[in-house]
Amino acid sequence: MGGFIQPNPTTEGRETNLRAIGIAIAVVAAIIGVLFLISRTEQKAPTRPHPYVANVKLSDPKMSAKENFVGATVSYVDGTVTNSGNQTVTRVVVEVTFRDSIGQLAQRETDPLHVLQISGPYPDAVDVSLSPLAPGQSKPFRLTFESISAQWNHEYPELKVTDVTVK
């Protein structure tokens, strides 16, 4: 007598299971869709470096390290940046590549270059936009690294100018 008045427990269990499976499939499909969209937006077309990059030269690199006030070691690459072109440089981006003991990539950093200004007892590293590099001018520069990979071979890193802004 219970066929019309009370639902069959096996039919109700199947509907609940099908609903849960449907929801799970929809969630997984949504996650895959979002990951696909993210991976497509992160792929950027390789950009060509600014043609003026060839006129910005880095020379005389020297490395040093100091301990900061919290006890961590901060590493510095100092040198000279020269503008051998005929325009004023207001921004320089440098790719720094640290190698391991067998010459493979240990760490790669892309950082803006800072020039050193003497405005007191210690040199101050300021952005190139605050102290532009005029045509034919050379200035001391500094790159600062809070941490360097433990696999680094402790040789000078490779320095490559990858972008510039001129005015």
C-alpha cells in the first residue's frame, strides 16, 4: 500500500546520488575552465627589446654582501652604467642570471637599475627616473638582492639590459 503515498527509498537515493554527481561534474568543469582561461592570459607574446638597449652599457661589476639589521645577508652588484647614445635614459631594466656549479641556471632576476648618488656620508641608490642618464654620461649603479639561491656558484652573475625608457 505504500506505493502512491510514500516515496520509494531506493528512487530517492538514486536522485540524490545523481544530483551530487552532476554538481561535482559541474564544479570540476568550472575549475578546468578557469585554469584554461588563466593559462591563456598568462602567455604573452615575446616583446622585442627597445632598440636603444644597445646604447646602454654595464661595466666594472663588483659584488659585495652585508648583513642587515635583522641578521639577513643582502647582496649587491655595483658597477658603472654608460649611455653611449644620443637620448636621455630615464629607466633601465636589467636581467641578472646566477649560475650553479655546472653552469646551469640557479636564479634569474629582472630588476630596475638604480644609480648611486652621494648625498651624505653614504651613497643612496635612486631610480634612474630621479637621476636620468644624459647622452654620453656614466654613473655608478647598484642592484640589490635580498636572497640568492643556495645553488649559486659565487661567480659574477650575467648582467643584460633588457629594457630602457628614453626621452
